Amino acid sequence: MAEDVVRRHLRAFLEQRGIDAIVGDYADDACFISESRVYRGTREIRQFFEDFIAGLPPDVIGQFLLRSARFVDHVAYITWSAGTAMPLGTDTFLVRDGKIVLQTFAMYASTNA
């Protein structure tokens, strides 16, 4: 079920369980689409998360707020914020056989934070 997988994925990120726990939710051939590029496969998705986490402002993960979560069959849609540094983010997930096979990601990062 999409909800179980996505909630586990969010916990892995928010509880800082490490890159292996985060990437473990993706199918080997998953696709992750962001504004800047498309990441294909877990190796490229791993690199995204390594770079993203390394670039986060201190303590921003502790400010994460899940603003909305909608689940329909194999699809999950979330909106979130993380303090003033990231006032709006959104992700859409497609889940098949207990793994994320497709994700879209967008966020607004404030330059005033």
C-alpha cells in the first residue's frame, strides 16, 4: 500500500536513519524527477539524497511539518514545510509491490532564512 511505504520513507528521512534506509524504499529501476534533473535507479537517487542532506541548513529536519498527505491506490501526494528555510515542498509517489517506482519532488527554498 502506498501509504505504508511513503510513511516508512518519511520516517527514515526524518529520524535520520541514513541513506540506506531512505533509498531502500525505492525499486532498483525507480525514477525520481526534480526541477533540475531526472534521477534514474537507486544509485542516482542515492546521490540526490546525499547531496540534498549535505546541503540542508542546520536543524532544518527538526522543523519538518507534513502539511498534507493524500493516498489513492498506488499514489501518494504530500505537501510539507521545514521552517522558514523551506516554506513549501511537495512530492508525489507511485508505489508498486512495496517500492517507490516514481517520485516527483519540488520545493521552494527561501533565500531569507
